[in-house]
Amino acid sequence: MSSHLPHQGDMLLLDAVERWDEDSIVCVANSHRSPQMPLRSHGRLGVACGVEYAAQAMAVHDILVRTGGGQEPLGTGIGYIASARGLVASVTRLDDIDGPLTIRATRLAGQRNLLYGFTISAGPRSVLEGRVAIFVDIDPPEHTPPSRPESNV
């Protein structure tokens, strides 16, 4: 499934899907401790970066739901985070958390415009939770650079 995600290499934050069903997914990640983590700023990974972990879990869930767990999605798409709301954090950083992060995401509404609730935990402790709205552009047209306006000079 990772080949269907827009992020690859160091930006592919999730290590595994533990379980999923039509409504939810549980993923595990260890990348928060990596010194090469591209989201780090000044050697730290702020808790707000947890929204990207949640968004990647949501993207994997959407692919799994659209494929029925098979290999190829019924349609490809690009997801855009429209908003993150109701964020509640119990830490300020993720990089100093020992052990894996568990990312739980539950689809609350939608098929093209998605709303998910999520919780990121370290062991029994919740470190970040909230809701994310995502717009999914199914089969977007090929990207073409904007044309330059004609000059009358």
C-alpha cells in the first residue's frame, strides 16, 4: 500500500498497519525518534507533526477501504488536509518519546470529503488527539505548469 501514498523515503512515517476495518485503522510508527526525520526543526519533532502521522494513517485507511484490502485501488487520488480541529496534546514533542507511537483513526463521515477522528498514543498515554478533514481529489488531471500571459509589449 505504501506505493499508493504520496510520501516515500524518510517522509513515509508509518511502519505497519496493525488492524483495520471499514471504519477505522490502527498503525504503528517509530520514525519519530529518527535523527533524519525531515519534519524535525532545530533537532526537535513538535507534537503538531502528529497530524501528519494521523493523515498518513487516514490515507492508508482510505486506500484499504477503496480496494477492499486488495492490491490496486479502484481509483487513485491526492488527499489534501482541509483542517485540523479539536487538537488536544499532552506533550510538546514527539522525538523524546521512547517506544513506538500507535496511531488510531476512525472515519466519522464522507467518501470524497473525509472527516476522521484520531488519537496518537505512546503506551497507555494519549499524546495527541483531534479531528482532521481531508479533501480527496480522485483521479486528478495531469499537472501542467501555468501558462504565461501574452505580453502586448
